[in-house]
Amino acid sequence: MFTPFNVAGCSLELLKPGEQGIVIFHRNQDKKILEQITSIGIKIGTYITLEPKFFSLLIQVNGQTININQQLARTIYVRIVEN
């Protein structure tokens, strides 16, 4: 039998505080930006939780809270995970 499922995805900047997603791809070919993304531990398959928003985006990655800007968040796409 077929079990129904739901796949929802968006760029990291569109997540709501408290939502969690799994990184599915990076929409950027700029080597410098890709190096920045990987240097802070964001790889395909990484779970990310958006912390409450202030002036920038705070995300949880591998147990660490990281501050990223909107431009970087725009390049990271996630599949939303139901909590």
C-alpha cells in the first residue's frame, strides 16, 4: 500500500522561528560563499533549527548557535522537518 507523505521545502530565510529543516542544496556557485557555508558546518543533510529572529538569523547547527546574514540564508535550501 502507498503511505501518503508531505515534502515541504524553502530557503532557510523563509523558515519560521522554531522550525527545523534538513539542508537539501545550496543555490550558489560562488566558491567563497560555499566555503563560508561549509566552514560553519552546514552541509547537505545537516539539520538546522531557526532560533527566534532579531536583527539577523540565528540558527542551531550541530548543537551550536550560529549567526548568519540574509544573503547567506537565501542560498541554503532545506526540507522542513515536522517537530
